[in-house]
Amino acid sequence: MKRAANEVTEPQDAEARRRIPPVICYPVDTLPRPDLASYQAARDGWEKVDEVVVPPREARCFHVPAGSFFRIVSIEGPQVGDLNLWAAEDINERFFSGKTRALHGTHLSTGDQLWSCLPYLRPMATITHDTLDWYGFDGFGGSVHDVIGTRCDPYTHKLLSGDEYHHCCHSNLTRALADRLGKPKLEVEPAVHDVLNVFMCTGFTRDTGQYFMKASPVRPGDYLEFFAEIDLLGALSACPGGDCSAEHSSDVAVCHPLLVEVYRPKAPPAGWTSPTRNGYSRRHED
Ligand SMILES: [Zn+2]
């Protein structure tokens, strides 16, 4: 695929094979869709019950009861955030960025849902408002709020630079989760997982397919709003990359805090019930 050495000769029908149109892997026509109008109506008269400020180059945990909302808000300056979600009652159930990407595409916005890992595979949260929805896809193929990256981590940084850096999102999330659960960092580290890159503007280069980032279009006052489908434990890291216009995994970029707000509606959305775990029998028969 990289065609670096030109060692392989094309077959005669190479162009014909390339012209075969693609098929969507997971058509979502049969996917149960959330009733967004009732979710949005449930915001009338809601009450803010908690807020957590996430300092730059750090992470913080927060709890959102099923049926409540939370917002991730840009304050002070452009900043991207790395979001992890777990079922509050069992952190083995966690956000599955890969399957979320397969179902909803590379970048998420209003109406998309964040799915949990196997064998649970149910919606953990639904995006109910995105002030950056106007951005769409830019001329580079970039867009906002991706599920194509992982999270900046000290292992990849060590591999590429030889240096130790302890405030990558992976480490920030690990420290925050250890603090919240009162457990050692090494014990909780495996629960940290691939993220929703909130406010980050990313894509793949057309020529080499490489993951790229560019300055986030987020500005103070922008927010991404979620409805909690199940009881959630969340963790948000204010990435050391700041707005990710230049680099991450260092103390060079200008960074800002992020704000998490939790809102409790007067009543749950009309007709809403918290989703149950996936119904597959798990027999895996021959
Ligand atoms: Zn990061």
C-alpha cells in the first residue's frame, strides 16, 4: 500500500479493480436512533448540579447519573480534550472508539452515540449539541471531535524521542482515575482507553494516509453536550498539545483549562429508558 520500493507490478485490470465503488460497512438504517427532540426538550428548566475545572496538562474525573446531561466547555482559550468514559458501576465497560467509528464515521457530532466495548456494546452517551457542527469537513479532509486517534501517551513519545514525559493524556487520565478510585496508578492504567478527541481537528492525509492534526477551531464558549444513557464515570484530560496546532507531548504548547458541567433535567426525556447490555447470547457456537 505504501508503494515505497515499487517492487510490485500492477495487474492489467488494476484500474478496473480500483473503480469498484465502496460499500458502507455498517449501514445504520436498522440502528435504533435516539429521539433527539425529546432529549433536547428535557433541557428546559434543567439544573446545573456539578462542575469540574480540568487544569491544563491534567485530567479530572466526573460522575453523570443516567438521564442527566454533561457539557465539555472551552474556557479561556482554544484547547482540546481527551475523553474517557466508563460505566460507573463497572469500569470493565468502557467507551469503544473503534466500533463508534465504524458505526458513525471518523468524527462525531449531534445525534451520534458513544458505544461501549464488547460484550456490553450499548450506547453510553448521546451527543445532543455541538457548537462546532458548522465546521464540517475542511479542504484537507479535517474535522472536529474524532474517534480516529488514540490519546497522546508516554510510550509512543519514548519510542519516537527517547524522552520521558509524564503529562501526556494517557498519564493524566491514569492519575485522575487512580485518584478517583483510590487505587495505584499501575492497577488502573489498563482501564484507560482510546478517547473521543473533543474539539481536536484531525484527519488523514490524502497521499500517505497519515493521521494529522491542525489548530482547533474551538473558541471560549464553545461546548459539546452529551446525554448520559447509563450511569457514567468520565475522565477528561486537557491535552498538553493545547489547540494541537504544533505539537503535543511536551510543555511547549500554550494550554488552557476545560470545564465540565453536569445538568439534571426536571424529568427524563419522554419515552426514554436506559439501554440494557447487548442481547447477544455469548454462546459463540460451532
Ligand atoms: Zn493528548
